[in-house]
Amino acid sequence: MKMKMMALALSTLAGTALAQPGAFTDLGNRTTAQTFSQLVTLNAPNDIQWFRVVLPPTLSTIGYVDIWTVPTANPVPATDMSDTEMGLYDAVGNGAVATAAFSDDDAGPGLHAQLTFGSSTAPRPAVTFGALSVGAARNGNDGNLAGGEYYLAVGRFNVTFVNSGFGATSTYTGTQTETLLNFEINPPTDPYPPTGTGSVAPGSVEPGNPVLFTVNVTPGGNPASASITVVGDLSAIGGSSSASFHDDGLNGDVTASDNTYSYSYMIPGGTAGGPYSVAATITDDLARTGNVTINGSVFNPTDIGQIGAGAGGSEVVTTVDVAIAPAGVNWLRFSIGADVLNGSTNYLDIDTEPSVFDGPPAIGSINDTELGMYDSAGTFLDTDDDDGTDWHSQLTYGDNANIRPAIGNAAIAGGNGRDGDLTTGNYFLAVGCFNSVFLTNFNATSTSAASGTVQVNFRTNIPGGGGPACGLADVGGVGGAPGADNHLDNNDFVVFIDYFFNQNPIADQGATGGAPGPDGAYDNNDFIVFIDNFFNAPASCR
């Protein structure tokens, strides 16, 4: 079995149907029980052959659609593809199912491709062909399909499938050009209830921010559902236990009457961090029901303020101990001031190492960490698993000409800027144990049973003072968000006061007699110096 990296789509054109493939073979309406084959011929190097087909819905209990390839003859002609790949897309170019299961490489006989949707209760016989190894079971393990129009991409290994925009590209330029494409279709004939799949965006969210829940519904059949309602229980996150989802273009719903039901909700401030589940019930006019569970998480990041503030061109190391629960991911929020981290002399290196509170490195939970970096909008930027010493993690930005020495007591590898550049702004760092998964929209999850405390080190060198362009008083952004924004206003007072009472080192700006500089104490001197810094900043900061 070959290992492949599946490309993830990071964006789509909201509300806009993407163009169909430029050329395709139309296989017609195939919504009745049938088995048929179609010859596939690649016409040029890097070619992908596309097929349009209308398919019936499938459920995990009844109805199925199986698709696979085999050689065109036995013995196998030299011109046949020995290693096929295929991906199934919906009418607007997204993967037919929400996971990587919309495409396949080797599940069929030999190195041939196979997709199997629908019934798992009555598996179909595995596909065999001549001397090729037997294909995987046809048991619907690729998920369920909503009935409708689909586009199938078929190519010869190596093909990359992207889960949007009909994204399928091939690097194959050889002489193997033919294969036989097969369909076995059995639509549901007994009455079946409505079903659906649910999601929430962003997948992880800080309290006080909105989320959008969606349920994509496949109506019931035999007879067809005439009307549908979707009701969700949001009580786990402080909401209604009977929230009515919308398919009318309101309350976050994008398109009316498209069987996508939506509910926009603001996560209340003070909501405890951790995973949550929303149970949604789909009901049609015949009182048939289906159930969907939507999983998300709330995170409450530890705010460590501006990294490198007041560095004055010298290196500054900030360390934070982070507790990680089983199957948990913890979050840190920090900001970078006016100086941009780029490939010259500025840098930020982030390392993990065993926490001094956890004893020797032999404790398993702190031996294998993973990091995920996000910007203030929740866009996933970078991840690392093992670039630090042993199985520890490291992210390194900026200066790519000078390798920094190891820091910390675990001999973490030096930084060299290999992860690129960062600009001024707020950032979030997700910290987890192996195995963690980081996706966009603050979506960070872990399946690790390990737990413990890990130390995270931030090493910075930001020339030009390291602080914000508007001085040390520039600590707050719009809405009282921590971080410099090159503008002095009430937000800076709000954040400074919060820092002061939480004894954040950024608030330690004054010493005895109102002299500038930290002294380890949090008292009136800090307010005096902060106010002085605020009113003596450049006029451009107002």
C-alpha cells in the first residue's frame, strides 16, 4: 500500500457554483438497479478522464453505489494502466463525501482503485481479476451519497485530488493508457428516513465569537419527504435545547431551499474550554427522523502578550508551561510588534521541551509533542511534529542565514527560519501530544491518551527595540484584543489594566519613583509610566 499526501483545500468561492470539467463523458441517469462498464482511455501525458453520472442516494443500511477499475483483458495488455486512481466530486466540484474517502488509489484488485458507498449491512463480494490480489470488501466504508449529479475523475498513478474546484491533476506521462471502469448500483427501494451530515465552522472557537452549524440533509424516500425540519440541542454550550435550523437564507443560511440547514450562534463569554457535541434531529412530514452529531471545541488561550517587547536588539527567551489533558490541545495567544520577522536578522523560534514540573524526559506525555500555528483569523499556517530533539517540536521563523544554537535543558535543535516569515499581529499556538491534527478555522484535535506538562520556549530577536512602533503603551487592538495595532486609544487602557491585575510582564513598565523599566512589582509606578508612554508617543499613533 503506497502512502500518499492528500492535498487539502483551504478555500472555496462562497455561493458560486464552480465550472464543470472542460471535457467529460456523460454516463447519464443511473438511478435504477444496474451494473455497467465503461472503457477509459488517457489521451495525453498528465491526462485525467472525467465522467458525469446521476446517482441515487445511499444509506448505511440500504442502497449502495460501488465503483472500481480492472484491466481491459486477461492477460493484461501492456497498454493497460497497472495502477489507477479515481475521485468522485459533487456538482459544484467538492468531494462527494466530506473526508478523504472521496478518492482512492489501491482498494481495488492489485493496484486498481475502488470506491464503495452505502450499505454496510450486506457487503458485496470483493472484486477479483486474474492473478491480481483481491480487492478490499465492498462494504460502503467510503460513506453515503446524496442522490444527484456527480463527476468522476480517473487517472493513472500519480494523481493528486483536491477537495474543491474539481481539483484532480496527474503527473503520469507513460504509455499505460487504458482501464475498464465498472459501476454496480442498487438504489433503496424500501421506505427510508431523512439523513444528514453535520459540521461547525470554525471547528474550535474562543468564547465570545460566532460559529455556524450546518446540517446537509438527504431527504427520505419511498415516498419522498415533502418537508423537513432540523432542530439542534445547543445546551452544552449555553444555547437553546431546541434551536431551529434554517434553510431559508436567514440566520447564517447561505442559499434557501438547498437542503443545507444552518444555525448561527455566539459562544457565550466564560464558556469552559474543551470539546462539545450538538445533537441535531431531522424530521420529515411523515414523522421519519434521522440524527446527526456535530462535534466542536471551545478553547481559552493563555495570553502571553507581545513576544520580544523591549528586546532592544538582543535575544529574549520567554518560557511557558502548558498542561495537556488526554485527547486535549491547549492554546497560547501572543503578538508580534511593529517589526516584521523576515529572512534577514529578525527571528522567532518556538521549541518544546520537558517541563521542569514533570521530571526527567522519560515521562511519555512530554516526549512527543506537536505544534500548530494560526493567525488571528484562525487560518492554519504551520505545523511541526519532530523537528526538535527526539520527538519534540520546533517552529522557526525569520532569519534563514544564521542558525541559532539550541536552547533549554533538552538540547533542542537550533532555529534556521525554515518555516518562513511572519508579520505584525496576533497569533495562536496550539500545543498537543502526538497524534494531533491541525486544520484551518482553529480546528485542532488530538487522539493521544497521554497527558502532562510541556515547556514551550519563545526565542526572539527583534531589532529596533522589539516593541511596538507606538511605544510600550500600544498593547491593545480593536475590541480590547491584546496586541499592538500601531494605534493608541481606549483599547490600550483596557488591555493594560487586564495585564496589570493578571501580573502579565508587559504591564511591568515602571519602577520606584515612576522610573521607566520593569522591577518585578505591580504597583502605581507601572500606571505612571504607561500613561507617560501613552501621551508621549508619536502623533502618528493617534
